[in-house]
Amino acid sequence: MIRDKQFYKTFAILTLSIALQNLLTYSVNLADNIMIGRYSQDALSGVSLCNQFQFFLQMLVVGVSEGIVVLGARYWGKKEIKPIPSIIGCGLRFGGGMALILFLIALLFPNQMIGIMTNDAAVAEEAVKYLQIICFTYILFSITNMLASSLRSIGIVKIGYIIAGSTLCINIVLNYILIYGHFGAPALGVRGAAVATLVSRTMELLIVIWFLKFREHTLNLNLKKLIFIDKQYMTDYIRISLPLLITQALWGINSIAQTAIIGNMEDSASILPANSISVIVYQIISVIGYGASSAAAIVTGKTLGEHEQDPVEGIKPLLHSLQILFLVIGIITGIVLYLSQWPIMLIYNTLTPRAAQLTRQFIAVLAVTTVGTCYQMATDCGFLRAGGDTRFSMINNNIWTWLICLPSAFLAAFVFHFPPVVVFFCLKMDQLGKCPVVYLRAKSYKWIHQVTR
């Protein structure tokens, strides 16, 4: 175990800063979820369907951003700042292009996109109303989050929670006014929630642009540096990021497929809101686990950059110490998540008895699987990917997703007609199954690769 108290202090600050950003980001979704849920259950289900496309975009952005962090943190550890703006420019090209494609698909084919995931006409109608407006946030969201993640690679994390906090405040106020029609505004329902999010995303981007122009003095990013990049780094970026991008894209498609399975089961009108509520509660409570994962990626990249001559000896104490920490965080998160089901039911008091019962069952499943998530995700993203072993991560994640979880859930739902909670567990069981795989890979140290020039 690492004995240096300063290390744990630095790691805790990174973790809590990233966790706070995630908490505020997910709180925007939670605010939408609660306020729309109080408006109507069909509206809640419709918004939850549209959020699957937002989640898919978010996964693409994560894939692009992780490539930036892997390379950026390694150069930062070597004290070489000059290549980092070019690497960020590469990421913005990929992420912005994918956001544009998804925006055009959502704008031109909203009915077809929603029709994939539900057979309930009332839910689909609410979803299309929301999607036709929310799709205009996709490009704004992508650029903002890639720039914030880029700054994270050199240890600048405070801008993330400044952005997320501003968004949360704006979103809640506008939701209150536009969903229900307060202060003389029309009651727009789901359209009001979409407009509120669009205004919030616009403010996010303006804040990060202001920060880069007036407050950030390490990279000194500007439009010229991001457009005219050194193309020799493009090959490095693609080599690292492509497996990450494939993994995250398929994970986003997996989320849509999961919702399609749940949304086409019998009693989907009760299952969809239960799924939506349990997942957003999980996201809120698990922010420390995700923050620890991102912090581990930063310190791993920096440590490997500092110990290029003997990276294994440099990383051993870090690997051992943080893996124990990941398990502790997972156990605490699981306990808190399980206990949360009672206050959550008081908030969502408009649910039908069946939807409330399923919500409690789904939260109980997530309370168990989150222990595995906090360990395997943090070890995978914090060490394996940060060490450049993105291909192994891609293979491992996609085997579990496409060959085990989705087929099992499909059979459970439509062949054996098991209860919804069994289907839900089939969709989440990979979080436990991947733990021994990533543990053995981490102990092999084969995940440490040379990624910088």
C-alpha cells in the first residue's frame, strides 16, 4: 500500500471534484426525471426513451475523451505540453462529426427511432415531442464535454463542476416555468423540459469557452491551435481511441437494445418508468465510483509518464492501493443504493403500485451489481485503458455485452417469460462477471504500452 498521505489527498481531491461534476450532471437528468414524472407517467417513459439516444451520444463522447485523457495525461507526466492541443483537436473532429450525424438522424427520423424501443403509442407520442427539440443539444453537449475532459487530463477539474452546477440551476428554474406553465408561460410538458435543457447546454458551452479564453494558461487553447493540428499525432490518437470508441459506441447501442427489450415486454408501461427511475438513482449514488475511475486514469497516465524507464515498478504500489479502494467504494455504494429505495418512493408518489414494486426490485439488483461496477470499471478505465491496453478492454466488454447479457435477457423476456426483475439482472450481470477477468489482466502488467512519441 502507498503510505504517502499527500498521494491520497491529491487522489481524493481529484475523485471528489470529478464526482461533484458527475453528481451535478446527473442531477440535471434527475430534475427532469422528477418534474416530468410528476407531470405524467407516459411523459416520464417517453423522456426515458429519448435519454437512451443521449446516453449513446454520451458514450461516444466518453470514447473520444478517454483517448485524449490517455495521451494527454501521459505527455503531462513527461512534462511535454506542446502535443496536447493537437491531440484535443483530433478528438474534437471525431466527436463533433459523430454528434452531427446523430443530430441529423434524430431530426429527420424521430418516429422511426422511437418506434424501435416501444410498442406503447402514448409513450411514443411524448417521446417524439421531446426528441424533436432535445436533438439540438447534441453538438453543444459534445463540444463542451470534450473540452472539459481535455482539461481534466492536465489536472484541471474545477471547470467541470462549475459548468454542471450552472446547468443544474438554469435547468430546474426553466423546468418549473415551462413544464407546468408558471409565471404566465404556456404549460409545454415534455417540450418545456427539452427547451430548458437546450438553454442549459448553450450556457455550458459559453462558460467553457470563457474559461479557456480568460482563465486557462497552461495549454493556452485557441481556435487556431484546435484547427491547425500537428497531423503526426492523428495516427497515435486513432490507434488509442478507435478501440475505445468502438467499445463505447457498442455500449451505447447496448443501452438502446436493453431499453428495446424492456420496452417491448408485456406491462412495459410499468417497466419503463421503473427502469428510468432506478437507473438515474444509481447514477446519482455511484458518482464516487465513477470519479475514482477517472481520477485513477489521470494518476496512472501521469505515473507511467514519469516512470518510462521502469513502468511496472512505478505502477505496482498504485495498482495495489487503488484496487482495494475501488472495492471499499463499491461496497459502501451498494449499501447506500439499497437503502435509497424508501425515500425514492416518497418522491415518485404518482407511480402505479406495479411500477413502484418494480422500481424497488430494480434498485435492489443495482445495489448488488454496483459493487462489481466500482471495481471492474475503475480497474478497466483507470488502469488498463490508461495504460494503452484499449484493445483488451474492447474485446472483454463486447463479449460480455453481445454474447452473454443481451442474449440471456432476450431469452428470459420473450422465450421463458421470466419476471422483469430477472430480465433486468440478466442485463446487468456483466458488472460482476467482468471482475475476475480485469483482475487477472491487471496483475499481468501486460496492459502497459508505450503510447507517446
